[in-house]
Amino acid sequence: MKEEKRIRSLKELKENCKNGYIEFYVLSGGMIRGSRDIYYNKKDKSWCVWYGVCDVESVYKNDDEFLNEEFVIIEAMKKGCFLRY
């Protein structure tokens, strides 16, 4: 079993998901969690986020779009509760 890794910055997130979709999750209040598969395309600097629970994919053209729309991920990183499986 892989060890979980806390992701605390956008730079760290980019490094972790630049080679394909990687599964992450947000801890929320103890036993509740939200899963996301994230891919960062280093060539065009775009992001893809897939939400497994609702089978929805969001695509962002750049970091600004990602930061403005994925506020749950950003807040979770700030609080230390955004983790990679």
C-alpha cells in the first residue's frame, strides 16, 4: 500500500500530476472525503480534474482558471488536508 502524501502548494501539485491522472482526495471533517483525479499538462499549462463521485470532468486553460474555480482544492492545500493516494 502506498503512503499518502500531503500536497501543500500548486507547485507540488504540478510535480505530482504531470505524467498522467493521479488520484487525490480532500479530507473534510474526519471521515468524509472527496476524491479527484487530476492531470497537469506541462506543455500547454492546462489542468483536467475528474470528480469520481459525480463523473464530471473540468478542464482549465491555465493556472488562473484552476485557482479561481478549484477553491476547495486550494483551501484544502492551505489547511494540510489535500492528499495524494
